[in-house]
Amino acid sequence: MDINRVRALRGPNVWTRHTAIEAVIGFGEDEASIDRIDGMEARLRARLPALPPLRTATGAPMSVPRALAQAALTLQAEAGCPVAFVRELGTREAGLTRIVFEYSQEAVGRLALETATALVEAARTDAPFDTGAALAALRELDEDIRLGPSTGAIVQAGVARGIPFRRLTDGSLVQFGWGVHQRRIQAAEVDATSAIAESIAQDKELTKRLLESIGVPVPGGGSVDELEDAWKIMQSLDSPAVVKPRDGSQGRGVTVDVQTREQLEAAWEAAYEISGDVIVERYIPGDDYRLLVVDGRLVAAARRDPPQVIGDGRQTVRELVEAVNRDPRRGDGHATPLTRIRLDAIANARLALQGLSADSVPEAGRKVVLRNNANLSTGGAATDVTDDVHPDVAARAVEAARMIGLHICGVDVVCRSVSRPLEEQGGGIVEVNAAPGLRMHLAPSYGSPRPLGEAIVGTLYAGGGDGRVPTVAVTGTNGKTTTVRLITHLLAGTGLKVGMTNTDGVYVDGVQTDSGDCSGPKSARNVLMHPDVQAAVFETARGGILREGLGFDRCKVGVVTNIGQGDHLGLNHIETPEEVAWVKGVVVENVSPDGMAVLNGEDPLCAAMADRCPGSVTLFGHDGAHPVLAAHRARAHRVVFRRGDAIVCAHREREWRLPLAGIPLTRGGAIGFQVANAMAAIAAAWALDMDWDAMRRGLATFVSDAGTVPGRFNVFDYRGATVVADYGHNPDAMAALVQAVTTMPATRRSVVISGAGDRRDEDLRGQTRILGEAFDEVILYQDAAQRGRADGEVIGLLREGLEGAVRTTRVDAINGEFVAIDAALARLAPGHLCLILVDQVQEALDHIAARIREG
């Protein structure tokens, strides 16, 4: 069994809406069924007992590659990853299959595939396999790279509201929303919070002075950088002290209830390791509380207890700690609700103050405290007290957050009880935190969890929006780029800043930001990242869908222009037009429920996609009486069709008429495929509720020249002859172009064509077979990129398609695109027409323009 190719599908794809790993696997005859290898299933299950039955839905034994996929999925699930989807899809090539399984973290999914491969090989050869170590490695990697509980809760709340998100780093920096509606968080900190506010919160002494200035109770004390000065402050307090670094977090270096010079010196050393400035302040007796303020409102409160164990008269402190740490809620770091208690130097020092050591056996019922501070990150526990907070205490917390300037603020309070005003009990606010951990509120040790993710997302999108911009995805065999550019033009005409991707590049508000073929998911994601984008229109090619999935989770409008005979057949195991439709239908499957699919109703493979759409469907076609369009309209759905000299948009009994004379792209309706492109674009704009007058103005100002739609039926005048440049490159495109040029008067017609080497032989022959019926002369040229073909092979196949041509009388073969163009132009006389099928689109158009300027 050989893994030939592995892909990470990072968006909705032909298999599933989930992220997934796809692998193409070569296998031997004995691996076609797991039962063909004696004892294979039993050995697999012995090494991974959690494997489900290795049988298909019909009860037949799985292939070994399918068992590999199931093992990769099971390994992830056993490591704690929320995954469920797995599938196998064969190919027409014997001994080759495709498997796919879901992942929640790409790196974990890839490691799971590697691990499953080793597992399957061990089962085959009856070799040892350390399942525990494998799961530990997967679990460790997952915990290392997945979002922490605070960020994860916010993201989950955003997803529940339909807000798209994207991780910007391997850490906790996350972007919500698209374009102009994007917002960012880092852990529990939002982008609206200023760096100044964050800096103030980190400076505990400055924070205390600011809070004191507005009457918020805080403990007395000061900041010093010398031990002797710390001793002086402690003496002046005439009470036990708290010693902590001026700039610290997560309770590191904090010592409470310091009463003697000896204790001060130890506390000073712990704090000074973290910050050169150390705060010494009055120790407030009572419990440690964390109050969480979000956007000027108290949303949660918890009492934090330091890490501790309760003696039973039998076990040592060490054994009691080990027992507590076996709680599945406890782990290392912040990935779990609670953190394991550590028996380190700080814990040992705290034990010594209680007359104990790690090996002491405390009497039954004795509480043994292992740290002075109550942070969850050091093993503490939390009890929810949100409903107990006195209004005055809540008001003090809100005042503190507002004074520092924090939108999300963790306010640390020490007092006897939060159910009474702080002033009554000598309590106070001891710290504020700019990026507070949310674990204690999301999964408290005791009490009710609080929906903090929802509260924070509600702050980011207070108006109730979903952070999206109107998004249109266009796919199909032909007409995609023209349709994309026309939709973009229509939307821009309403004043929107539109981001557009197509095979020519990426454009934002009319400015090109990238060049080349940008019809894949990466370019789509880049557009959605742009802060100026108010709407987005994507050309969505099948290659990107197969390679990585869609660059978005769903679109408002999905357009499929046509399928016809398909294109790129034979590549990536896609062999038939039906399989092309399967791939391109991914766009339709991921239309939002309140969105619209726009489908070519006269193309059976397109029209059949209507059943795959979660939203509504508009059908378009040249003939409004076509049975599919007529039935669709009869069911009260939208249709767009041609009636005489106009395009008609109809819904129920209402009709809106758009004269073809006002749509220059169609040359008054003479160019049939441009009429179809216009109908698709009109239906998309209609789905976005565009004003009809605005649509008419946009259609009237869109022209199919080399500047607006390069390589898409660009028409030039050259010495009294007509030159048409187009990027058509498949039989369906040839047929459409032939129909178009036959409407244009000419005394002689010639065509310049090459072919892509990665097309099937029959597709290359089919192109010239169609052209041979409509053109008097054909110039074949060989371009620089033969894509695996031998020299002259493509031209030979194109020439074969012209054998027996009913009209073509002259065929020439020329090496080089520009040389062929020059030869064709040199033969033109007034009244002639030449169709040039360009390969290097922009370079060829520039070359043609230069020749025309030369006259």
C-alpha cells in the first residue's frame, strides 16, 4: 500500500463541509479486502480496540485503504478531537483509490494519517505498536495547537451565530467576519481595546492610583525596587502584606499574608525574578474573587480557591495531590477546565509554613493549602458566585474597567463576601486584567457555567449581524470570468467596494492586487481579509475545489454557468461531465439557506443541481418556454430568459424587462453566449436585491473590450477586417464562438488556435472539428507549455480534427503564438474576419493592440 498524494481540504469540498484529509492510495490485490489478509482485522483491533467494525454499509469487509482511513479517524477521536466523517471513493484506475477523513486540526490530521499507516503496517506484519504513545503524541500536538478555552468559547459562540472566523496565527489571534465587517480578538481581548489601556492594566501600581482617584477601594502600599524600601512599606502598613511583581500575570511571583522579615525576603525574591519593580501592599483578609466585565456590564463572577487537598489520615500530601490530579478536568496548561497542582518549590515552601512536607500524612479533614494565590493556572479551583454579587460591588468593577479603558476586564477583588459592598467590609480591588482567562466562568469547579462567548461576540457585533459581506461564487465550464466581471461591475455601480477574483488576478475596488490565475481558495480568502471590501465576487475553478475546497464556508449567491461536455476531463480522476458537475456542485451545496443558486436551466447537469441547494434557486436560459424553466416558474420560483429583443426576469406573475439593446456585451443579442452570461449576472444581482434602474445603468456601461474583460470576445478593427480575440479552450467554447462569429458578416473567415497539452486527445480533436465547419483558414500554433506532450503532438491532434472539414481549405502550422498571430493578421483584407484563440491572454492582447496601432 502506497500513499501517492495527501491533501488538506481546508474548506467545504466534494466530500464534506468539514475540513478533511484526502489521500490517494495505491494498493495490491490482497488489500482490496481486509479479509484477504489472515487475521488482519483482529490484529488491528488488538492494537486499537476502539476501532468500529471494519465493514461497509452493506456488511462487506472494507478494503485495507478504507480501514486505514477509519484508523486515522479513530486515533484522532481517541485523542480527544471532535471528528466523525470518513469515506472511500474508488477510481477507474485499478489498484488506486481515494480515502478521506475529517480533521479538527490539520497537523493532527496529518500525524493521524502517518500514525495509522504505521499501525496498519504493524497489524499486517504482526509487529508491535505502542498505541498509548501514539495517542499521547496526537493528544499533545492537539492540545498544543488548538484554541485555548477562552478563545475557543468565543469562536464557538461566533460560529453559532453564523459568523465566519479565521485563525491568523498558531496562537490565539482570530479574525471574525469578512471585509469591512471584520473584527479581531486575541484570547479574551478585543481589537477595540487600546494598547494604552492594556499597558495601564499591566502596571499594577499605576492601575491602583487611577482607581483610587475615582474612589474605588484599593489596598494601600507602594512600588519599590529595593528590599529595604519594601520592608519600610510593610512596617508602615501595620498589617500583613501582599508582595507581587509590578508587571506580572497569572499569579506568578505573588505572595500573600507576608508577616515577617524572613517571609518578606522570600516573597521579594519570587517577585523580583519577574519584575524589577515590586509592589508591597496591605493584605486584605477574605476570599479571592474574579469579576468579569464585558462592555460595561458585569457578566460573571467566581470565587477562586488556592490549590489545596484535604487530609484523610492515610495518604501523604504527594499522594493526595496525585489523586486530585487524576480528575479528567485537570491538565497541563490552559487546554482543560482545571490545571494540575504542582508540587514545586513554591508549594513546598507553603507546606513548610504549615509544618508539613510532601511526604507528610495530614490528619483526616485537615485542609492543606499548596499556594498562597488562587489562580487556576497554578491548580486553583473556582466557584461561580455571579448571582450573589451586590449591585455596589458590580458597579465598582464596572468603574474600574471603564477607568482603565478595557472592553473586557477581569477585576480581582479580595473581600469577605461579594454579597456586601466593599466599603462595609474593608475589601478592595487588587488588580485588573486586560486579557482575563475565562476558564473559571466557562467551566467552574462548582456552580453554573456562564455564556461568556455569547457576551463577547455580542460586543463585537452589537447590531446582531453575522460579519459577512454579500458574496457571489461563480463556476461552470465556460463564461465564468465574464460573468464574474459583469456582476462586479453591477455591484460597483451601486457604490460598493467590490473584491473580485478570476483567472486574470485579484481586484479590490477596481485596483489589481494580485496577478495570474487567482480562481482558487487562497485568493478568495485574501479578498475576504481585505478591510475595504463590501462585497465579493469569486471565480471558483474546479481545480481549487479539488485541491483545497472552497475559500469560504458559504456564499450568498452561487452561479453555475454551464457544464456541457465539461473540461479538463481526465485530470484528478474526473473523467465525465457528470463528475465535473459533482465537483462544481460544491458551490451550490454551500449557498446559505437564505441565499440563491443561479443555474443554467437548459443544461441538464446544471438544472439537476437545484436539489443540492440549501437556499432558493433561479434558473436562466434562452427559451422561457423550455420545460425546465416553465415548470420552475410554475412552482413560483424565479426564472430569467430571453424573449425577443429583451432579457426577462420573472417571478410568479411579475416580469421585469431589460432590452438587449441596452446590454452592449451581447451586441444587441447577436452573441448568444454573452446573452447567457448576462442572464447569469442579472440573476445574481437580482438575488442580491439590486435596484432595477441601477442594474440597467450597470449593464449599459459594461463593454467586452480588452480592458474590461481581457480575452473574452474582444473585437478589434484592423485594416477594414474584424479581429476577435478569445480565450476559449474546449469544444463547448468552440461551438459558442462559432455561433457568435457566424452572426458577424465576413467575406472570409480564419482562425488561430493551439491546445492545452493536458486535455484529452478527443477534446483537442473536437475543438478543430467544430472550427473546420465554420472557417476557411486555420492556423495551428504550438505554445511554450506543452504540459507533458511531445513536440508537435498537440498540433498533430488538432490537425486530425480538421480531416474531412467541410469548409476549411487551408491549414498551416506555426511554432509560437505571436508568430502565428502576425501571420494571420498579414493575410487579412477588408471584409475578412479572424478569430484568435489566445493562450497568453494579456501578452497576446498587447501584441494585437500593438499591431493595430502600427496599422
